[in-house]
Amino acid sequence: MTDRATRFDREPEVRAFVHLAPAAAEHEAPAVADGTAPLAGLTAGIKDVIETADMPTALGSAHYAGRHTGRDAAVVSALRAAGATVVGKTTTAEFAYRDAPETRNPLDPTRTPGGSSSGSAAAVAAGMVDVALATQTGGSIIRPAAYCGVVGYKPTYGLVPTSGVMQLAPSFDTVGVIARDVATVARGAEVIAGVVPEPDRNRRNTDHGSHNGRGEPHPRGFSHGAAPRVGMLPAADLTGCAPEMLDALRLVGDVVTGAGAELVELTLPIGRLRELHGLINAYEGARSLAAEAPHCREQTAGLIERGLALGLTEYVDAIAEMERLRPGVDQTLSRVDVVLSPASFGPAPVGLHHTGRSDFCQPWSAARVPAITIPVTPAPGALPLGLQITAPRWEDTRLLGWAARLEALLG
């Protein structure tokens, strides 16, 4: 573990925290004295929309600065019980939407760290915490993790309890984990979601058979048994991607086929899922935050205005259409082991007044499937790009297993 005297040296530059209590590490007893607790020895940051009994939860809003609720969210209680030491509250875009905090990207302080889980990704990337809790309604875990070159995991919707977590759009709100590598993310996922990336469960329930007789990809490739099938999106769904992102996707495709996998182009209603997500998010977000309108910032005010202009019929129709689309998405995803797609259009954009776009995250959030991003560096010295990996609903175990293998294959 990094010495605590130097762990937070970059905080004045990065500004990943709204409340920092590194002395907590000196006073908080581990859950298991012999150090066998799942997260013993790890420090954790908690996004400022997740309640902590001993630290303020201001929701990224100046109006709520210093606000104490006096309780831990369920996920925070789980982390503490597992031996993690909570050292601070990480920044968030106001009310977990789009108004950016002052956080800077540790890889390049002129670039956005993404959002809304800006501080959670930046704190991990800067080495200030080992693991951070974050939330995602559209792309608020995947995108900042991608921009900061770390690993971000959004569980299947409904898998993780949201008690004590600020509500934005209840149809999509999900708590997840950010860390520097898949192994550490998996440790956090086991604690908050009960997900263990067991190799013998890393299989599809299809007629394609197991991968090596034990239902797992070969650790150094996919050469045993039936070839794993990896889904990719067609070019039409990748419109707007930077050339380096398209090059990275081709590189990843070459790596997985070279390891024995079969690439499968999938037809999914990506555009419509994105549109429905935007409508439902606006309707629910406006009603969750309507009382905040007098003191919120520009982006949040715009969300409230747009959402309150939507009628109940529009919302109900959107919910009904989403429910009709999800079984078809599930069926398409059942044809492959995982799907590979961009986490964003490219590397973190220059500028700190915005948090980037979540176009490639919203459809998967709308479909309620699990997603994880791992960094890919296309060339020496280049900024990392986020490779987003998704799996069918409730197949989080498979997803984490595949993420670990792809992480190893991509170096």
C-alpha cells in the first residue's frame, strides 16, 4: 500500500474529493483482526451521492454542503464489514447529472475526468484509493473510468441495493465499483453484489458447447473446445468514433480472433434504446429533482425543465416500449459470450466544463445489462481508450471472468 503521507499528494491538483479523512485509516479497526476479510488493507472512496454515517453527503451541490444523514448506505456498510477503510467522499457532478465538479483528469489535467462519478475514477487513477464506489444512470461509471484509464464495473440493474443512494432515475440507477484492475474490481463486486468470477460458470447456456471442457476460455487463448463467440457492433452504430477508437476496436478484434474466438456482428436497436433512455431519464430525473430547481446549476435545471414538459402518456409509452425491446436484446445477447463496444467516442476530451458524452453507455444502461470497461492503450504514450464489455442480464460472473482474460490478452 502507498504510504499515507504521499498517497494524497496529488489531491490539490486532481481535486477528487469533497471530504477527505485519511486519518480514518489510523483509527478504523479492520473487520477481521487476522486480515482475512475480503477487502482488508484496501482504502475506499465513496461517491458523494452515497450516504456515509461519519462524513457529509452533499450530492455534489453547494446547497447541501456539510449535510450529514447519520447513516451508511447499504453498500458502504458492506465495504466496511469486508475490511475496507473509507477515507473520503469523492466528487460528483451535481445530483449525479452533468454539471461538472472541479475534478481534473490525473492523466492530463487539461482534460475532463468524465462524470458523473468524476472523483471516484480520478481518485483511483491517481493512486489515492484502491477502490471507489460509484453510480451509473446513463454512463456515469463506464465513461469516467474509461477517460481516466482505470476499470469501471456497472452491475446488472437491481443486483446491488440502492438504500442510502440518491435517486435520479429509478429505472436505471445502479451502484458499481471502480479500481485499477479487474481483480480489485472483482473483490469489490463480491462484497456489494455477491459476484465471483468463477471460471467454471463462464459459459453460455446455448448449443455451442463449453469452451475447454470446463466451461471456461483457455487462460492463454480460446483453443480448446467450441470457439467462444464475441459480439461486435456494426459500423453504423459506431458513427462519430475517433479514428484511434476504431483502430483500437480492430486491434482488439484481431487479438481475440487470434486467441481462437469468433467475432459475430450483432443487430441491436442501439439508437432506439438511447432515445428511450433519454426520455425516461428526463421524466424520472425531473421528478426526483424538482424540489432542487431553485438552487441547481445549468445542466440540472435543463433536465428538470425538459422532464417536466413530458406528459405521463409519453413516459408510459416509453416504459412499455422499453419492456418490449428488452427480451429481444436478451435473446440477441444469448448468441454470444460477451459484446465488445466503445466506452466513449475516444480519449478524454480537453476541457473541464463538461463530462463528455455517454452515447455508448446509455443503450446498455437502458437494457439493464452488466457492463465493464478496461483500458486499452493503442500506442506508447497515447491516452488510454475504454473498451466496454457487456454480457446478458444477470451474467455478471461471466462478464468479470471475461474482463480478466481480455485484460491479460491485451496486456
